Amino acid sequence: MKMKFVFFLAGLPAVLFGEGEIFPALIPMEKPNYPVSAAVARLYDQWNPHEDRGNELYSNFKYTPLKGLPMSGNISRRDPTKILKIAGLYHVWYTHRDTAVKPTGAKNATDTIPSTDWDLSDIWHATSKDGFTWKEEGPAVKRLPKPQYGWRSISTPDILPWKGKFYMYYQGFNEIPGLRGDRAAVTAAVSDSVWGPFKPVGRVIIDFGGSDDWDSNAIHDPYPVVFNGKIYLYFKGSPGKAGRDGTLVRAQGVAIADHPLGPFKKSPKNPVINSGHETCAFPWKKGLAAIVSLDGPEKNTVQYSPDGINWEVKSLIQIPPIAPGPFVPDAYADTKDGRGITWGLCHMMDRESGANNSILARFDCDLSLDVDRQVFKKNNLRFDDETYFQQSVALDAKLRKQIVAERKKTDRETISGGVK
């Protein structure tokens, strides 16, 4: 019979197992050379003994309301692009909706009544001197008249500066969102200046996959970076039935081209990330890193890829930004010395109108090689009762009624140990 002894090492308790095997309370920096549990092995093989404090690709996130973008009526601002800094001024573009009424669902939508928060939208532009206070400059890309591409709505933009021009990618809707899922593909507009005007190309840049493909119904959230001398345009895809029949609901793919307007060739390994609601990648050392949030088995993680195709989870994160548009000055430089990110913009639900309208906000973090902000490496966050009892988290009356009805089946008497 193995004996278990407890003794003290450097004033802290440690445990001796049988034949001199020891795992001390002061976690060793080197992996022990004796058998350990699978969990302890992962600490060294996958993570590190310093936990999140020693993980360059871990951060928590802190949020700040923006000034200069007031809410009124049914204005919604969401899906910010990456932020550019040109001549000392920050620029961002985003989905903008200003309708007389709030979204009502696909069945009740009309030419003036939106079905979703991103329906009947255009792409707007804002600037800032400090990243906290923003000035709305007005529309950058407007919907084209029916039946031209994106006549119903254009949304979820991102930006690519390339050889003196600016290319705006976004998803275009030719039908009411929600009628057949969220059916939209990627198109683009081009400008000679960061100030516009942006001229829509009027055609699809990245199209749906085949009827049986993972991206057969949606090519959303286009997100370009320059990597290995080419344009890597990441996007979110989903199948025709939006996962209602058990198919993959959302994942991330990539299409690669030599020119901003293509032709783009989808990677044969798509989807390259199996999770995530939006795509957010940035150069990191010789490869790319990505924030993967909200959906899928690897949601709420930061991942790394040496080649832009094969990704590995590097950290688990809490309260990540939704639809992050980070400030990434080297996103298009292809330096092979990616420095990471420290801030950006994101969107969140407006507290008063809920999911009907969105607002833009600022996030700060430490996913950067250029700063050391230890406050962002703290984990094990705690929240007050207002967070837990908010509408999307608290138990509603309908579900409570169901739980009470099921109680006789689920809440059985406790069974004593040793009883057969």
C-alpha cells in the first residue's frame, strides 16, 4: 500500500507520494521527471507554470464609453473596422442604422422597417484625436439602388490600405435578413483617400460556397491582413440552415489574393478556426494571433497560427470584446515581427433598447509585446449582482415555470453512499 506523507518545503506544504515522487506547493518551473496527472502535464506541455501572468497571449479587457457619438431614436452603431492612424488622426468605419422604428423581425420588415439591428444599414465614418472622443463624419458607403448588389443593407465593414488606395470590404444583403438565415456575401468599395468617397465595385468579392459547404449561406465579417506577401481575407461562414439541423453554425475561413479585388482563393482547409462570431486577427511575432469569441467549442480564446491557416488555442479569456476592431498599425506591413494590440473599438447592446440597437465602446488590453500592463494579466474576475441578474442571464418566468414542473423528476431524494 502506497503511503502519503505531508511535509513542508520552504514554509509551504508539499506532498510525498510513495517512492519519492513529489509535487510541491511551490510549482516548479521545469516539468517533473516522474509520472504526473494529465492536468499537471498540460500545465507544462500546453500552458506554463506562471499561468496567465506568464502568458503573452492572455489578457483581460477593460471598457470605456465613447464620447461624441450620442444615441437618439433608433440609431445603431456596430461592427467597427480596424482603426487606422493617418497624419495623427484615428479613423474608424462601422455599420450605421437610423430608422424610424426598431427592428421587428423578418416577417414584419418592409422597405423602411428593419428586421434586424444590421438591416437597412449603411457604412459610416468617424475620427478621433485620442481614441476616446470621436467625431462622426457621416456616411462613407451608401447602399446602391435596387437591384444593385447590397441594395437592402450593407454592414460589418473592414478596411485595407494598399498601394495608395483604401479598400472597404463589407457584406451586402439583397434580401431581408432572417428570411433565409443571414444570407449575405462580401463585396467592396474603393477610394483614393481615407476621407472617401468610396465607390462600390457592385459585385461579389467572396461568394457563398456550394449547397453542401460549411459557408453555403453566409460570408460575413470580412477582415483583411497582409501576410506572406499576400492579402489574407478572413471571414465568418455558416451553412444554409444556420445550424438548426445540427450542422456547423459558425466558423472562420480565409481567402487569399494578390490584389485587393481578387480573385480570392479560399483555403482548401477552411474553416481554419472552428469557433468565433466575428473575426479578429493581428500580426504576432512571425505569425498571426486572433481573438475568438462568443460561438463554438473554442469560444472566448486567443489563438496563434504560424502560417495563417493552422491555429492553436493559447489562452482562455473572460468578457472579450464583441466584434472587435483593434488598432493594429502593422496589420498590413508584413514585417514578420508582429507587435500585437493594446486597444480598439467594439460594439455592445444599448442598455435601454437591448438587442434592438447597438453602441460602440472602447476596449483596452495587453496583447502586446511593447507594453507590460500587469493589471490586464489578472484573472478570476468577480462581478456584482447587477451582472448576474440582468435580462440575458437571470432566470425568466417562463423557464422558472418549466423548472418547477420538472422538479419531481430532477430533484430526487439524496442517496446515501454504500447503498446498492
